[in-house]
Amino acid sequence: DWTMPDFIGEAIARIRAQVGDEEVILGLSGGVDSSVAAALIHRAIGDRLTCVFVDNGLLRLNEAEQVMATFARNLGVKVIHVDASERFLSALAGVADPEQKRRIIGRIFVEVFQEEAAKLPRARWLAQGTIYPDVIESAGGKTKKAASIKSHHNVGGLPETLNLKLLEPLRELFKDEVRELGIALGLPHDMVYRHPFPGPGLGVRILGEVKREYADTLRQADAIFIDELRRADWYDKVSQAFAVFLPVRSVGVMGDARTYEHVIALRAVQTQDFMTAHWAELPHALLAQVSHRIINEVAGVNRVVYDISGKPPATIEWE
Ligand code: XMP
């Protein structure tokens, strides 16, 4: 019978046996899987793990600070924080097509990661937070998600381009077990129970061309939405929630002045498997509060709309 303390003990022994006295590198995204993998491997080999956190300019508000606080400061994990936002954003300039944006973000990520790996010549292992559902997905070939019309991998190509052995200590775990493990390893509840966040980040939540100014606006609106969901105790009742930046302008009025500003769409869904989803029936008072705060606090936005589309036919993300 499976217990968490047994699992941790065995996993640590296995990691130590595999890695020996070699060093490991891991791409930390701030998501649940890579975070739990980092905490577990750190428990096993301490300073012989180096994490690389790449800021692509498309992260949520204060994401980098939170990751650094949790891992570098609280857990004492070695984390290299790479601010590559300028590089990502300039590569994205003028690009509007969603799949092309994904490819660019994926490619630059691999380049940046490779450059960081080259600075760690003693690293022999690439650790990844691959979990059991990911394993079945790639073994099964044409599973539903693999056949999806969107390219879903932000780190695709990483193992192939680096001459490193793969370390995947979560390969046998389901998501709920990964979460339980994260808690047992001392990760914060909010990190372990956070909604999924796509690899291309805000890059696919800013429709069309990505600009730093749009990303800054969207980050603020998104943070307000998430903050209000948490306060109203709705965060854990939805599977995913976020704001989307619409690069169109509509007319509004502020005092006696006419405004002509951008639109923010809110999306919140409930789903079991992310293959189909219902839009969440959030209380009107909550939506009103979010709208009020975004329009008053976020410069450049004068209108907020709520997405009432199911999947299918809409997807969860807008791109
Ligand atoms: P869709 O929009 O296809 O999203 O209904 C289903 C789930 O997948 C996530 N998603 C992505 N995750 N890279 C990722 O890592 C991507 O390019 C990507 N596109 C969508 C989405 O956030 C949702 O959880």
C-alpha cells in the first residue's frame, strides 16, 4: 500500500542512486510539476541541483519574485533567474499568428536554457516534472491532447538539444499525488493548488501582436481577477481563470471626458480534463467587483467583458 513518506524515502534513494555525485539542471516554471520536482530533487541532492527560471516577459504579476522567494530564499534551492523578456518580446514583434507565437516562445526558451546549461559544464542530468498522464500521452501517440490543434509544449525539443540524461522523478504520479507530495515537501498551498498556466503565458492571452505595454496592462487586470476570486472563495471552485487582453478600443466616459481604450475579457472555466469545459457561473456581485476594480485601477482599460463560451466549440485559451 502506497504512502507519502514511503514514496518520498524511495524517491530520494532512487534519485541519489541514479545521479551519484553528478549535477542536475532543471527548468523551473513556477508551475506545480516543475516546482514539486525541484523540491524533491533538492531534498535528495541539495546543492548539486541548479534550477533555471526564465522570465520571458509573459509571466503573471510578481511571478519571478514569488518563485525566487519560495525556492531561493525559503528552501535554499540554487536558482538562476534569467530575465530574457527583452529577447522574447523583440522576437515576437510584428507576429500575430498564435501558433507562430508559440513556436517563437518555445524556440527562444530552448536557446536561453541551452546558454544557461552551457554555463554549468558539470551538469549531466536534465530534470523534468513529467507526470504519469504526460507519460501515457506521449506513449499513446495520438491521444486526445496530442492530436489537439494547438501545440502544447513550451519546452519541446529541450531534451534532444542538450546532451544530458533525463531525470523524471514524478513519472509515476498522478496530479493529485504530485500536489500531496508538494505539500509534504513544504511547498506553499497556493503554489501546489494553482491553476495551470500555459507555457507561452500571456503570449497567447494578448490577442495578435504582443507588446510589453499590453503585457503590463494584462498582468494588472489578471492579478485583480485572481485576487478577487481568492477573496470570494471562488479560486478553488474553478479549474482555470484568467484575463485576456483584446487589442481593440471602445468608447467610454470618465467624468465629463470621453475615453477610447482597450477591452479586457475574463475567462473562468470548470472542467475535469480540460478537453471539454463549462464557463463558470460566477456570482454577478463578484464579476461587478472585478470589473469595477479593473476599470478604476488599470490604466488604458475602460471595458470588461465575461466570456460565456463553452469548450467546445470555444477553447479555454483565446488563442
Ligand atoms: P485549450 O485552449 O486548448 O486549453 O482549450 C486546454 C488547456 O491547455 C492549456 N494550453 C497550453 N498549455 N502550452 C501549454 O503549456 C500551450 O501552448 C497551451 N495552450 C493551451 C490551457 O491553458 C488549458 O489549461
